[in-house]
Amino acid sequence: MTELRWLDRPGEQGVTWGVPWPRGEVRPGTPFALTDASGRDVPVQSWVTATWPDGSVKWSAHAAGAGPAAESYRLEPGREPAAPGTPVTVAREDGVLRVDTGVVTWTIDGATGGAIGGAIGGAIGGQGTLARSIARGGREIARDVRLVSLRQREPTPDEGGTVAREQATGVVEQVTVEQDGPVRAVVRLEGRHGDWLPFSVRLYFYAGAEHVRIMHTFVWDGDPRRDFLAGLGLRADVVMRDEPHDRHIRLAGSQGFHTEAVRGLTGLRRDPGESARRAQVEGRAAGELHPEVASRLHLIPAWNDHTLDQGSADGYTLRKRTGEGHAWVTAPSGTRSAGYGYAGGASGGLAFGLRDFWRLHPARLDVRNAATGLATVTVWLWSPSAPAMDVRFYHDGLGQDTFAEQLEGLEITYEDYEPGFGDARGVARTHELGLRAHDGTPRAADLAAHAAALTEPGLLTCAPERVRATGVFGVWGLPDRSTPAHAEIEDRLDFLFDLYVREREQRRWYGFWDYGDVMHTYDPDRHTWRYDVGGYAWDNSELSPDLWLWLQYLRTGRADVFRFAEAMTRHTGEVDVHHLGRWKGLGSRHNVQHWGCSCKQVRISNAAYRRFLHYLTADERTGDLLDELSAPEETFLVVDPLRKVREDVYTPDPSALSVGLGTDWGALAAAWLTRWERHGDERARDRLLGTMAGIGALPRGFLTGEARLDLATGRFDTTRDAISVSHLSALFGLPEICAELIALDLDVPGFERAWLDYCRLYLAPPERQEAELGRRLSGISLVQAHSRLTAYAAARSGDAELAAWAWRTFFLDEGDQLNSNPLQREPDWRLTLVDGPHVPHPVHEAPFVGTNGAAQYGLAAIHNLALIGGHLPRR
């Protein structure tokens, strides 16, 4: 039995979550039952998302429907679940799907093939709607839910001017039912925004829910020189049945709502009556009006169109007008809109919203034709008011036409440039939206609660102790403040996380393409991060901040850490990775633009960074990202990661692909392991076990540096006898994935020994290296980061002297000259206030922190405390 609690806020419109299980405890096919704190059975739908090598359940996923939320729940394997009183159903009839939650019914065009009970779907001729109709209580509330876009063939002029825009409606080409109840149903629709921008939309339905969650992903596939996205949105038509003065428009500010009627009754020269005024503000029918007002209603303007435009993270504007051909009237503006709205009347309407609305600016909410019988609402993911999206590369190449010139550029700006590689083709973005059909205008307090629930969706979680006991996700432990020395490290872990939360706000790390990422390196002279300096700008998962944040969440259970890590995974998995085109399956190294670097590698598209979110939430979109890596080894045919620095003659060869045993193999292993445990994929299993055996068979194991992989067999050539180490090899998830693999006890000869040799010798005294290897290792740096390797070897061997050495290298950072990490050299980790005329606004800075150091300090601290915390010297 497993106790569950809410991450931060309860979810009352349905929730999906993941639960880990110890190896061998839950067999496939085991049912699950859910009860609340009072012992009441709660209907639950369950499925398996990962298995252990013995076939037992490693991760299960569960969904509960809408209804009042309890404070806590218990999940019990081996007992049949309660059935929902009103299940969500998916029916196909007359060429359409009808999904009924018991409260609302969505009618979706294009169902073909298959059978209810499993995934159904098929290609269709192409349709312009995601849903034909939304009804509640048998009454149609909205119709023609669709995607819309605007495209320009040139950028928006700096000084204004007319630029033609092409309008398009998204065309759905494939409809698939991924789940069909009884508690949760998922419908996936795929197509294109006109003749470009492939999209995938998932609609999530829960038993008893009026709210439908929408996940929209699009992939950029345009020509950056002639394709400029000027608008991208979700649109629906709302049936307006009420009198204009009983029609209500609600648009969210930073706390409450801009409260309007299509035909206002408040503030008139003649009073319609207090009850009528109060009713209109509260969203009820006004009832009988004073005759002096009733006889003059035709003289009160009807406000047909309303717009809330979030142009930046710091401000939105509001305006409305009586119709086209007439001027807009501005309303009081504000700072950060919650991105939620409602259009309808006392007899029903539609609420609509976008999660992280202001964080993903420029965004916009529109209501049009509210004075007619059919209003149109649009949630703009890219506001048409903003300059058109421009993804052209940010400089002209600076004459860097050869590898030699490009390496010179790397020496000065840290940018790995190559002509043609700074192309956004294939990058993606996912947005979460919501539509909620109402039978009347909601109260302001209810709308505010609904907006908050969209921003921070409810999630059920297990306590850190429970997750830790299952043995998932490798090496980590619970926070430990048992001694002053332990407490100091925990304080510094908190300091680093809180710093990045503060920096995200101070530096406004927000925006359509940017939200979720952090910057790489600080510039203390300008008191800002190096946002404009080559490879020092956006981090793009460099040195694994994703892993640090997720492990910190696992050990603490803190909701703020989860939300930060969730946003990072959404960003780094979508924007920093190419999902189609030449570099499909590869990610881009850190750069001024997320896609700008010519270093395209699996170390960035790394499955190790995405697994956490998928397993903890059962999120299907993250599952798609993991599925894109079904054969990650094939990406090495596309581009050689070492092409600019090789001293040997090499061209990618399917029978002898060069694979680094650090950043490369670590990412490959994470992808293969994840596919094996998610899908039971024997090919992935064989490649994982085969390359592990190959590493074990190499005379120098991991110290060999690289090996040649035969794509046909999935095996390494084990004849190579060389020694080569890189300071980056173990900093992109390799220690974490090796620890998981060894803990699985896969019986691969030589693998653990090869890894422990690397862990022991990387930071060993030169004399020890020479004695065992016949030579001293060169290129040793990032010593503090590697202290966790020494700690792992100490823990596996029980060697107290090795544990002491690990702690010494953690605190002293010996031998790191090239990539110095000043974190541990700062006696007092403090923020410094910088204000005055030399900065745009006051900031609290920590100039000794960079993301490389922060992420690796965090990972080393977490590993070392978990592995050799008992050997921590007193401070």
C-alpha cells in the first residue's frame, strides 16, 4: 500500500500520476485500488509505464476523475478498483468520436478503423477542426475548436509598414484514441498548420469533469529566410443565447478578473436597479430592469470585441471595441495575466486558458463577435500583436568557413559555429491549454481557482522516503542535517536552487522559446549573465542541471523544485532538440540561440533528462520524446561529434561508428534502458547489454575513451587498447546511468569492474595512476564534480581511505586549472546587492556561481551524502 499526497494544490478535474514499486513486488496484470483518507473507495484507472528486468512493475500510472479532493489517498495493489458512477466514454458513430465525461460531450471528426477498447485511429482526408462541438447537458456550448496561424514571408519591419500575412487553419490528418476510459480518455490528433508546422494535440478527458486539458506541440519546419510565424492560436466559436446585457466577458489579471458585460448596465445615467447591477457583475441574468433603462437598451453600446495582450513578462494591455471599423478603447492594464478567460452568458459559456501565459509571452486572449449569436474566442500562443517570430541565425558567420577558423572562434567566444548548423528546423514547443464548458457564468472566485489550477495542475505524489525505498533513479538520499557539516552542504544545495529561482525572475528568463532554460555563465563586469556571448548564453542542459534539479526534488519533495524541473524538461526536451530534419534525435550545445550551436549531440537529447517527468506524471508528450530515441545510435551516422578536433582519419561508417564511452555511450545507454523498461524492446535490451559487455571486455574499459560500434550487431570492437579521458565524459548522466545499471544486477561480465576502475583512477594520485596504468592521466579537471565517482568506488568497495579522498577532492577542488569552479573557494555563499546607474535595475547577484559549477556541485553533494555521508569530516 502506498500513501499519496498532493504536490502543492489539489486537483478537482481529474489527475494522472506515477508510482514506483520495488523490484519483484508487483507482477504484471495486478489491479490497483484507490481509497481516500476516510477509507472511501475512489475510482481509478491504472496502467504500467515501466518494468524491471524480471518483468515486475517498476512504474505504474494512475488516473482519478473529477470530484472533491481529499487531503491524501492510499493506492493498494492486488485489489480491484471501484468503478466510476459515470465513466468517461468514447463512442464512434457516423464517422465521429463522441467523448462523454458525464458532464460534457465533445464531438470529434475523423474516427476511422480500429475498435473501442484499445488504441483506435487512422489517417483521414484532412479536417479543419479538433472538435466539431462541445455540449453540456445536451446543450451546445461551443463549436469548431480549431488551430489557426498567421505567416509572413518577411520579418516585421523595424519602423512599421505593411507586411502581408497568410492565414491558415490547422488540418488534422490522423486521429487516435490512446485511452478510452473508464476514468480517463486520451485522444491524439496530428496534422499540420496549413502547409507547414507539424502539430500533435492531445485532448484529456476525465470522468465527471467539465474541464478538458489540451497539450499542443508544434515542430518548426520552415525556411528561416522566408517563413515568419506571425500568430499561432487555438480558436473556438461560442454559442451566445442570452440578451447582450446578460452576456459576460471575463479576462484574468494578475489576481482577479477584468469583469465586463457585452452591454453594460453599471455606471449609466439612469439606474437599472441595484439587483440588476449586482447580477450583471456577479454573472447572473439581470432580470427585470427599470423601465427608464429597459426602453433605452438599444442606445447602450454593445462591446463586440475584447483583447488581452501579454507582450512581455512585465505587462499586459486590455482593449475593447464595438466592432470592426471603430476605434479600440483601452481599459486599465496590468502586469502578469493568469491567461484565463470566459465568454458566454447566464445560460452557459466557455472558459479558456493557457498555462504559463505570461511566462511564455508574447501571448494573447481574444473574444470577437460577442454581440452576435456566435462569439469567437482565441488563445494565442504567439500574439499577432508582436513582431513576427524570427529564427534566423544571429550573425553572419564572421568568416568562419573552415574548422580551423571555427576552433579559433571557440577560443574567444566559446561558440562552436559552423555554416548551416544554426538552423531552427526541427525544434519544437509544447503548450498546455484548457477549455471548460459551463452552464452559466462562473463566480469570480471559481474562475480564479480554475485559472490557478491550470497554472499549477494538481499532482499526486509519493513521499521521498517511499520513492527512495524502491531503488529507482540511482544514487540519491534524503536530506541530512545530522551534523553541522551535513547541514552546511544542505544549506548550499538550498542556496543554489533558490538562487536560480531568483535569477529567473531578476533576469526575466521567460518567453516563448526561452522559458524553462537557464543561462550558462555570469559576467561580473556587466552584472549580468553572458546572454550575448557565443557559447556562454543559454545552457541547454550543459553539465546536467536537469539531473541536479530532479534529484533535489526526489530527495526533498518540494513543489517549487518540481515546478522548476518540470519547466526545464519541457524546454530542454523540445526547444534544444531537433525532432525532424537533418539532425533529428540530436540536441544543440549551449549558445546565444537554443538551436545555434554546430555541436549536435545525443548528450543534449539525453533520455536521462526526460525520464523523471515521464515516470512521475505519466506524461504522454514526454513519452513521445523518449520514443524519438528508439535507435539513438543511428544519429552517429549523421554527424561526427569530434569532426573538428580529430587527429585520426575517420568518416562515419555503419560497421565502425566512433562512440565516446562518456557523453555518447551514457546517453545511448539511458535511451536503450528507458526503451527496454517502457516497451520491453529486445533490440534496445540487446544493444544495452552488448555494449556493456564490450566495455567490460576492452583492455582499458571506460578509460579507453572511445570504441567503434557496429550498427548491424550493436556490438563494440573490443580490440582497441588505448587510454584517453575527458573531463566531460562523466558529466552528462554517465555516473547516474552506470549506478542504475549496476544496481539492476544484469550479470554483464567486466562492466562493474570497468566502471569502478574509472571511478577509482580518474582522481587518484598520479603515482597510483602510473602504477596501475603505466602512465599518468592527463586532462584531469572539474575535480569537485568527479568526487562523486571516487565516492561511488569507495561505497562499493567499503574503502574508508577512498571515502576520505572523495570528501577531500569535493572540498578542495585540487588540480582544476582550466575549468576552475570557484564555488567551494568562496568562504561565505552570499548575495551581493548591485544598484545604481550602472545597472538597469537593482539585482542581488552571486558572481561566483555558474551553471556548470552549480549543477555539478549539486550532483556531487547529493551523491556523496548518499554514498559516504558517514565519512563526512567535521567542519
